[in-house]
Amino acid sequence: MKMTVLENELRENSYPGRGIVIGRTADGTKAAAAYFIMGRSENSRNRIFAEDGEGIRTQAFDESKLTDPSLIIYAPVRVLGTDTIVTNGDQTDTIFEGLKKGLTFEESLRSREFEPDAPNYTPRISGVMHVKDGVYGYEMSILKSNNGNPEACNRYTFNYENCVAGEGHFIHTYMCDGNPLPSFEGEPKLVAIPDDMDAFTEMLWNSLNEENKVSLFVRYIDLATGTYETRIVNKNQK
């Protein structure tokens, strides 16, 4: 697979929607994850990321402007032992509870489908990072309607074992802007993961469309110790 230049990919797409990047830093010592949200409506743009234990939650920036919390207020990131879960909706909780019960990542998502937001039927994108005793692998998933037909749900899971240093994968909800919004197609895109967390955060944030970007989360996990560093950028707090 040809490596996608993530900066160009984001700059050339005004509305990828919500996106997840997971991979391993170039020096091989850290697992890396990023999650961003964008919005076209006032309700979607009225959000921030806030730390919540070892994870994060979305919150309304201005509570008086919150009209429908059902698909925009959730925990995008939760941690279960040595697993870190990253998703674009409340399926974070579904995966968390499934893994606790001994289900696999894929099995945990079988009870879920795409979002019920006709006519877009926004895909549910999810990822889980497994970091234990210096060994690192991750999985990604997308649940989407069958080419806009809500009568069928297409399920795709991608498993990356013994991740290669400097490589990661990027999946997002929409191919581009549109009405209705066209769902992501194909495999997660191969992208580079740098060692410099702050430079990575800055590149991601500056590459997202200025009008539509809302919030960004980035985390680097040390594979040897399991300790991590987190960066959060909120447009509404800048």
C-alpha cells in the first residue's frame, strides 16, 4: 500500500468528518493515537474535548446552545487495563463492556450499526490499541450503511499485529463534503507517525479545515512502561 501524506490528505478534504489515526512512532518506542471531530451545524461545533479519568469526553462548550446531545456527547477514549479504545461515538462503551466480558473487539461491535442520522447514516469508526509487556498491536473497524441503504450494515475490521515503526493507519467517516455525506470507502490509509508528539499534534490541527474543525486528541504511550502523554486542542478554547 502506498503511504498517504496525512497533511495533504487533510488539507485537500474540507470535511473528512471524524477521524482516527493509530500507529507506532518512528523510533519504535511509542504507540500513537489521534482522534479529531469536525462539525457543520452549530450543535456539532459547540463542543470541546475534556479529560475524563484516563480517557476523554465530549462536552458542550455553551450549554445554552446544546439542542440534541444524542450523537455528539460521548466518551471517544476509554482505557481498560492495557487496552486503549478510541471511537467516534458511544460504541466506546460497547467495546469497553465487551472486552471486560471476554469478547473480542469485533464481537463487541456486532450489536452496533451506523448512526441513525438519515440521510447520512454516519459510519461508526473505532479502534483499540493493545499495549502489553512491550508488545503492541491494534485493530480498527468501520460499520457503515450499504452504499446509503440503511436496510443493510456493512462491517469491516482491520487487524495490525507487530506494528512497524513509523507507520500508522487513518480512517475517517466521510469521503468528502456533500449532501448526503458520502461514507468512507476502502481500507484505512497508511500514514507516517513521527516521534515528535507536539509536531504531530500541530500538523494535524493546522491541516484540518479552519471553518469545520472542532477538537483534536493525541496520545503517545510508552511501550516499555505503559505511561502516556496526551494533547487536547479545542477550537472553542483557543
